[in-house]
Amino acid sequence: MSVVLPIVTILGIINRKAPTLKNDLTNVSSQNLTEKFSDEVWSEDALWSDLKSISTRLLSGKNNPNILAVELSIRENLTKPDVLVYWSIDKFSPGSGPTDNSFFIGQFNSTRATLYPLPSEALKSDGYLLLYSLAHREIVATTLLPTKSNLFYF
């Protein structure tokens, strides 16, 4: 048992599935993102009902309102490991995780504000953000992200 358990643990870590990348902007450096997205559409400190400590900003492209990014910053430490950020047009169900229609937009950074480019679908419809702990395989928090319906009303 003392030999089998560590081997099984290592095999489980090696074989865990990586998120599917559907967004081609997730590999752009953070400096390029800051230059690419500079026009604030709206900002909200109380968007997340599950995590009151997250500030959210929706940004559009500099001189290009046809691309969007969301900036997340946290005011207190997040205790969950391996938190990933997803966007989806579909509402996430409690106890579930990312669906096939979810777009992986990046790994959550709990030490500084981070920009996450949104898929082009976000221009067409409001969607939902999901913070998902890959290590615990559970939803950390989810919220509606108004992009279309409130695009110019904040």
C-alpha cells in the first residue's frame, strides 16, 4: 500500500485533463493585453455574490469595440488551488463544471489584476463567468457577465 498509493497519485496528476483552449487570445502576453484593451466599458466591485472580494472590469479594445476582455482582481487571498476562469453563454449548474460550450479564458491570478480576453460570442450575448478549481473539481464562484445588454449603459 505504501508503494501503490504514491504511484496512483502521481499517475492521477499526470493524467488529469488540461482545459481545452477555444480562445486564441489566451496566449498573448499581459503587456500586449494591456495595450490591446484600454477602454473601460464598466467596473463593478459587487458582481460576484459568492466572492465579494473580486473586482470586475469589462474592457473593449483600444480603437476596436469589437473585442472584449474582463479584468479580475481580488482583494483577499483565494484559498482554492488551481483556479481556472471560463466564459459560457450557458448558466453553470451547482455541482457541475465547465461544459462543452465553455470557453477557457485563463488561469486565475490571485496576486494581481489580470485581463482575460473574451470570445467573440461575448459581443453577441451576455454570458457567465466561472471560477473552477481543477484540483478540487468544483465551482468556486460564478456570475452573470453583462456584455451585450448593458454594453453602453454603465
